[in-house]
Amino acid sequence: MVVKQHTPQQNKIIGYTYNLTLTAPPEVQQLAYYAGLGEDNSMGFGFLEELKS
């Protein structure tokens, strides 16, 4: 992903997708789901999706 493309502040960001198991109280799980995990959450990074098996 490129942020501020075609400007002097242009920055390339590398993202990853992986599966994880979150073991935490329901309140913490809800916070992680709605707020995301990691850096740059306001830009959409840290997104979590529940996978049902």
C-alpha cells in the first residue's frame, strides 16, 4: 500500500495476513474486534475477522 502517493511524503507500507487465536476475556475480545490490533488502526490496519470452522 502506498500512502500519500505522488507527494514528497509518499510512504510504502507492507501488510501481512495471518490466522491467530485470541484467548482473552470477552470484553478484551470485543475491544480488539472493534479497535483492531497493532499500528495504524485508524488507517484500517489491524483489522480482525472472525473465522468460523
